[in-house]
Amino acid sequence: MRLYLSSLDLGDTPAELVALAPRGRVALIMNALDGDEASRGMWRATETDALQALGFTVDELDLRRFFGDAAGLRTALAGFDMVWINGGNTFVLMRAMRLSGFDRIITDRLAEDSIVYGGFSAATVAATPSLRGIEAVDDPNEVPEGYPSEIVWDGLGLVPFRVAVHYRSDHPESADVEREIAFYEREGLAYRTLRDGQVLIVSDAVEKVRLVG
């Protein structure tokens, strides 16, 4: 299993990402911003440029095209060496992952070690066991056009702990993160914190997670 879980953007050590997924083909997933089209376009351009500068080939993969068509998504993902998932609203992202079957497909591909799961902010939170607590930061009732209103509370469970991103950083959500952490501590839940620039990396077994940056 190979994971690159960043707090913001590529983090401070993008060479670690290149080492994890040597200049392959990347599926850029922007669905966490489906409720904010203006930001979506800006971030798509920014992330495409940044990944291409590292030597990756980048193509956007919109999970909305595969709602109810997991077989189609599995075929579409077959040619990619990495998914890079942009930040935004974690609840919107998890709805897109569930509706498209991405949640099951990525678990299979990671078990085969045939793909890298990378991304930041919402992508990192989505990799955890549950979204309970993140409602202190993200609005669970944000429902973009074409999405059902049902909230998906389960995360992908790729790591066995919660992750509080933008922790004590110069970020608009940093103050809300303290309330998120208070929930984890009150409930006795294992969690890790990430400041902007920091990344959690798994290059083999999840028990060997590394913090860089």
C-alpha cells in the first residue's frame, strides 16, 4: 500500500511523492470542490501544473461521470499509476467516492499495490476510518447539484487513525480544527495532526507510516 497524505497541496517535500510514484500517469480528482465551481477551476489548473512540473502526466477523472457505474470507473482507472485528490469538502468527496464505487475500487487497487493514493486536506481525511468530528470543519449538508442528500460518515479506512489537517497553520480552517481535535479527545479516538507542509507517507505496511515536512 502506498499513500501520500498531505495537509495542503503537495507539501514541503514533493520529491517524496516522485519516489513513491515515479513519474507515472495521474488521475486528478476534483470532486471535493463540486459545490464550488470557481475554486474547482483554479485548483485544477494549479494542481495540474504542479504535478506536471514533477514529471507526471495528468488527466482529470470526474467521479460524477461514473455514479452508478463502478465497472466503468474500474476500467477508466486501469491506466493510472496514481490518483491525486484535491481538497475541499470531505463529505462531498465521500459521497462521490461511494456513488461511483471509487471507495471499493481504490481499496482493491491499493491491496494489489498497483496504484498510489495521494492528495491533500479532504483527501487525507477521507483516508481515515470515519468522518465523525470533521463536521467541525466541513459542512456535511453541502449537497452539490446531482448529489443525494444522504451523508456518508464512513471513511476509506486506509489508516487506522483520524487526521486533523491544517493544524495550527496559517489557514482559514485552523481555528475549527481545534474543535475537531477536542471531539477526538473527548471520544478517546486515536488521531494524528498535520500542519500545512507536512505529509504522512505509507510506502509498504500502514504500520510504517512516516511523517515528513
